Amino acid sequence: MKKKLVALLMAATLVLSLAACGGKEDTTANTDTKTNTSSTTKSNETKKNDEKITLRMAWWGSQNRHDKTVAVIEMYEKSHPNVDIEYEFFSFDDYFTKLKTLVASDNVWDVFQLGGNFPDYVSKIEYLDAYVKDGTIDTSKIPDAYLNITRDTDGNLVGLSNGLNTYGIAYDVDMFKKAGVAEPTGTWTWDDYADAARKIHKATGHFGTSSFTSSEFAAGCSTYVGQQGKLGEFGFFNIGLTGMGFKDPQMLTPYIQMRADLIKEGASPDAGAEMEITNIENDFLVTGEAGMTWVAVNQFPTIYKVCADQGRTLALATLPRVTKNGNAGSHIQSSQMLCVSKDSKNKKAAAEFISWFQNDVECNKILDGERGIPINDDCRAAVSGNTKNDAEGNGKKIMFDYVTLVGTFPTPEKVNVTSPAGQDEVVDLYRGYIQKVVSGEMTASEAAKLTYEAAEKLFK
């Protein structure tokens, strides 16, 4: 087996955002007879079963994710002896830095992980519809609703979801008690959230809330817009991703003001401190230096176990609301997905691996929902029934229960499951504007207007 290409770009402090599972057991690479036809190109992949195939794969995430993924890669190689998988793993920011260089050089990994920012990389994504049609990818045990969360606005299947997911607020139960702050209720508000952060900071000297930056915009700023008005009346972007989903930029002002105030008061990290957070496992909540943080809930079992090993107890709260009885703004979505690269010389083999990764029961028992709750019915049942009475099992049970709870919230008939190309740049600008509000260089009203204008330019 070739030596794996492990990227050592993850910080040394890393200890860190749901096949044929009900069908036949796939034990060969099955790349010998069929010609691969995709939505964009026809490839003459006529590999024999004994011909060596090398696939390159990459992902971002935690050491826990890395260990589990390497274990299943080795499982796949054992049952597919002609397939060798070279892998790299990164922190979130380093992953996309590397991906951008590979895009520029037309050398993107055969199998790569993407989230809602996939439109920024769509030129390198091989749509999977043809592989589903010819049976390369098995979707017999994946409900259509879970396939649809990784389709673009034109209906193309851009990847297979790694898991069902949603956002929440993870918090330190003991720190809340120490600060004399009541634990969040299911209908707490943003005012409650800010009040808790201030009290925790005052009582403990720690941050009241951290701000894991890969989650805060989606779970906070964007959600804040959708929580206003009637159910489904507003969204940050419209459903077709052709423009904005609201007209008044000042709808953002209270949220931006709150964020800036907490930073200025020391209850939330400033830009310098935020740079220390490279992944969820060195977030200030996990290191014991904050009372709360934003999480994609598939991250929760990992940080729950880390904190339990330290003798600390975490819990998971729903996102705060604008008003107590207002819209929850939360819905079930994809954690991330695995995609096939257009640059791949072995697209069919890459698609077969992704199918196995999402559909094989034993594979998913090892992955254990770390990326989110499995989309395959049999895998989901196996993972949910694989919960042990220990720290990791307790964290996983909380995750499953939370996703079930969010699934009961009233949800608009249609919600965006993707983001427009260029959103990452808008988020960077938005974060910069907040810091300027903190420093007094601009008002929250001005920051709201500039954030809106930056987002609106995506469609011009």
C-alpha cells in the first residue's frame, strides 16, 4: 500500500463541522466493463478488476474525524485490493487554501469534501446523476429528501451528503451554574443569549460566548433574518439564489450591534483571539475559556467527549430566537458532502467509493455519525443503535435527540440548502465590518448596509 500523504497543516493542538447498506456487499472495484458517461463528459474508464487505481481524497476536520476516516479507507482498500487511496486532511481554513491552489492547477483531488459553499467550486464538480442512473451509486436506501439537500438549484446532484445536520449552541453546564445563569430554554431569545454571555464573563473572567467562525454567519446572522416576519417570509438569500431574500439592510443592525457589543465588553473573542480558533476542538468552549459556542451539531459528540474527559459537562441548546414565540429559523440540512472531481482520471472508481462510504453499514459504524447522522436508512438505524453508555455515546445521543427536535420545528415549504458562489468573501467582509463597529470606525447601521451591499453584488 502506498504511503499516505498526511497533511501536517493541522495545529499540534488538534484533538477536533450526517453502501450497499441494505443491498449487496460490494467487494470489487467494478470498473471493468462500463463506460462512464457524466453530465459533462464521457470518460473511457475501462479498468480491469486487477488493474491498480489510485484515488486521491481530502477532507477537513478533527483528529477524531481523521482517525475514523483513515480506518474506513483501509477497510475499503482491503476489500478492493486494486484501489489505493492517498489522503490528506486539514483544518477548515487550510483545506480551502489548498483547494484553491488545486483548482487553479486543474489538479483537484478525485474525492473531496465540500459544504454549502460548493458553488465557488462548481467548475470542478462532476455531477453524480449519471452514476446514480447507471447503478454505480446506490440510492435505494436514501430517501429523496436527503438526496435533495445536496442538489443545486437546477436539480443536479453535486455530491452525496455525509450526514443530516443542523446548528445549535453548545454550552458548559457548570460554567452557567457558577455564574448563576439559568440554562437556555427551547424558546430563549438573542437578548437572553447576550445577557448570559455578559453574566458569565463578569462572574468567571472567561468569554461568555465563543464565536467559532465557520458556523456563526450561517447559524447567527443569516438565521436572524429568517427568524423575522412570517414563517418563510425572509431569508438572507432568496430561494432561487438569484438575489437577496430581504430588502431592508437594517434588519441586520440589531444582530451586528449585539455581536460588536459582546466583543467590545470582552464577553466574546475579538479578531485576534478568533485567529487562535483553527478547529472546533481548540475553540474556547472546549479549552474551558468560554461558556458557549456555535456548533454544527455533528461536532457535538466529539467536543462532548473531550470535555467529559476533563470532568466537564456540555449541553446543547437551540439557536436563540428574535422573539420568544417567533420563528426558530432552524432546519435540517447537510453537514458536508463528498464530491467527485472533474479533474479525476478515475471518476467511476471515485463515485463507487463515495457510494460505499455513504451506504455500507460497517463503514458507518466506524464513522459513527461524526460527520452527521447517516442519510442511508439502514446505516442511520445501525449508528443510532450503536450508542454506548459512555461519554462519546452520551454526546451522540444528545446529537440524535437534538436533530429529532429540530425536525419537529415548523419549517417553510422551501429553504435554501446551498449558498451562492462568492459567499465566503461576503462573510469575510461581514466579520471585518463587525470589528470596525467594535473599534468605532463605523456604526452597526453602516456595517449592516455594507454587508447587504456586498452580498447583493454577488448577483450583479
